[in-house]
Amino acid sequence: MSDQRVEGSCLCGKVTYEIRGNLGIFQYCHCSRCRKFTGSAFASNLLVAPGDFQWLSGQSYLGRFELEAAKHFATTFCKHCGSSLPWLTQSGKAVVVPAGTLDGDPGIRPVQNIYCASKARWFEEPSELPKYDELPPKGR
């Protein structure tokens, strides 16, 4: 856990936010909802208390989608660039912050993987794959 300040933003920069205080839990979620929302194998999320989160700019650009069948899940996004953004759970008890929207190092690291039973069948552990600092050489 950490007690600090970190800012985040969308891809176009019209929406900005900050987290102050406890940065909460950092985890990877493999559920099908997070996969659909992120377009990735899993979501990298921080869960923070609503009182530790604040929008700084661009609130008029926020769009929100709530899945009726979900108890907690919702999504927030920038209506200008489409970036995923932090969202208040439907219960109102936490703000889910997509870690990829942070502008700096939060100073904490992921501590767990959740909903692994529903992970994508095609998922391969990143540590098992070749690594390149840029695009791989042609022919790969």
C-alpha cells in the first residue's frame, strides 16, 4: 500500500484525474468483462476509495456504460478519444483505475490475478514469450 499522489489521463489528454492517499489494491483481472472492455487478455487495475480519487479536467468528455446484469462492473471512457478511464463501481464502494491510464509510476505493483478460471484460452504468460525493445526483426 502507498500513501502518495499520482495523476492519470486519457490518450488525447482532455480528461485528467488524480489519486491522493492510499493507492489501494493493484491487480490483474482476467474476467470476460474486463477482457471485452480493454480488448486485452486481462485488465491491470488499481482499486481505490472514492474519497481518494478526483477528476481534474474534462468531465464533460466522460461517457459511462453500466452492464445491467452486473453487480459492480461499469465502464467509463473518453468520448473524444475512446480511452478507458477510471470508473466508480455500481455499488459506489470503489473506483477502478485502469493502470495504463496512469501518467507515472504509482509506486506499487500488482499483488494478485483474479478470475483466472475465466481467463482467455489463448493467453500465454508474457514471461514465456520472446522480448524485443521495439518491433521484432522482419520475418518473425
